[in-house]
Amino acid sequence: MASIVIVHGMWSGGWLFQPIARMLRRAGHEAFTPTLTGVGEREHLGSPETGLETHVTDVMNVLEFEDLRDVMLVGYSYGGMVITVVADRVPERVGQLVYLDAWVPRDGQAVADIVPEAVEGFIRAAMLSGEGWRVPRDPPAPRRTTHPLRSLIQPAVLRNEAAMMEFPRTYIRFTGNSLYHAPVMARIAADGAAAGWRTLELDADHDAPETHPRDLAGLLLSLL
């Protein structure tokens, strides 16, 4: 039995991966889908101080309080930022990293460094209709909440990058991604392949967790 922790992306919550988690559990594994502070059902807990480090602590606490080890740590989109730092901080609890069409930071990089023009737009939107610190979802969608702006501009602080290179890593790129960050995801996947990561592809848009849950569950199971 494997332990799998899946970290969602912007504007959503753990609910996004519940269908996939149920499939993983039916296959005999533990699956956790925590919701990050300031989004989803925990939107009311957010504040101007909610940043990437807050979200790293959210996930580290799941690993600690559930006493999980040798975890498959999965990050989707923004969740890739979170799992990278978590693995750096508590490598003794992590078995492998899986990125689902995700951002992968180097030390000192924020989302704002990876997709600067997009974050400039997020900042404008937060100032206009998010009290200066919450990024609204545009266009609005059911169960999609605002997202804390600070998490996009706070850099990832990696203290042990050399040790992290020992983790098996997989990048699953969604080849039908039609959003602004599709070229960025393609470059990250290519860089990962060049570094010896396993790279897989799924013919789906960036919303694959909703549109292709069975395919994604199958890919995750194939990595165990």
C-alpha cells in the first residue's frame, strides 16, 4: 500500500482531486487531497500574509500528523511549487515527486519569475477586485475561489537541492494545454527529461483533473 498526497493548483481545493483519490483508494492505497490555506473551503482562513510558505506548512503538517513516509507527492499546476519546497524540507518523508502540468521552481524563484506577465495581471486583478491580496478567478467557475496573491510572489527557498536530486521525479505534461503557460510547461518538461526525469504526456487540456480523472489515476498507479 502506497501513500499518495496530491496538492491542487490555484483557485480550487482538495475537492478537485477527490474522484482521483477514490480510484486510488479502491486500488488499495492511501490518498490525501489537502486544501491549501486561503482557497476552497479554507478561503476564509486566508489573509494578506498567506504565502507559499503557508502552503508548504499545510502539506508538511499532513505528512507529519498522518505520520506518512515514502510518500508519492503529487503537485498540479501551482501545486508543483509547493511539493518542491516540501520535499526539500522533509526529504525523509518523501519517496517520489510527480508534477502534473506544474510549475517547478529553482531556489529563489517565485511564480512571478516563471510567468511574470501573468502574475502582473494577477496583481492588477487583486488590486482592482481582491482587496489588494486576493486574486479572483477569471472567468468565475463553480467552487473556484480567490487565491492568495502572496503565494505567487514569495520565492521558493530550497535548502538542500543536491539531496533533492536523489528523488525519482516524473513530469506529466498535458499536451492539449491551451492556456498562457503551455510553453512554460513544455520547457519545464523538456528540462526535466534532460535531467533524467521520467516524462509522460496526456492528451488533455490543463483542466485534466476534472476532464480526465480516470486517465490521471491510471498514470499515477503506473508509477507505484
